[in-house]
Amino acid sequence: MNAHLETLKQIIDPDVGVNIVDLGLVESITEQDGHVHVALLMTTPACPQSGFMKDEVRRLIPGASVEVLDHPLWHPTRMSADAKAQLGWS
């Protein structure tokens, strides 16, 4: 699964400019019988970028199923130290 996380770091949130892994938008990645499922959170429930992010996950992990979760709600504490530094929050 670490390989999938590294792959998903290629996806940059167009509104924030930080990759979705460091931003804390990847809730889970599961793999069963060769099928990958990715669950994402958005920074807001009505995020206009959710379709873009789902498409990007599918592009980078062909055949993956992707869902955007309503819960838990995203919170800035989910961000990595690198993301906080990029945004000047450290």
C-alpha cells in the first residue's frame, strides 16, 4: 500500500497546491484479490475538485474504485508537517 500512497502523491489539490496524501485527503487504501479501493476525504463537503481527484486516482491506479466519504470530516490536523510547512502553517 505504501507504493499506492507514493503514487497518489502525484495528485496535487488544484485549490491548495499540496499533494492529496500530505494534505490528509486519503482516508484509506485497501487491496483485496488484486482490486484496489481508495477512500478520499475532501477539505469541504461540497468540494468542486472531488471529480477531478477521483479521475486522477483512477488514472494513476487503473481499475481502482474510488469513493469520496462524507465522514469523517477533514480537519487541518490531518496534514503532514511538510504540507503545513508548504502552506506556511508551521
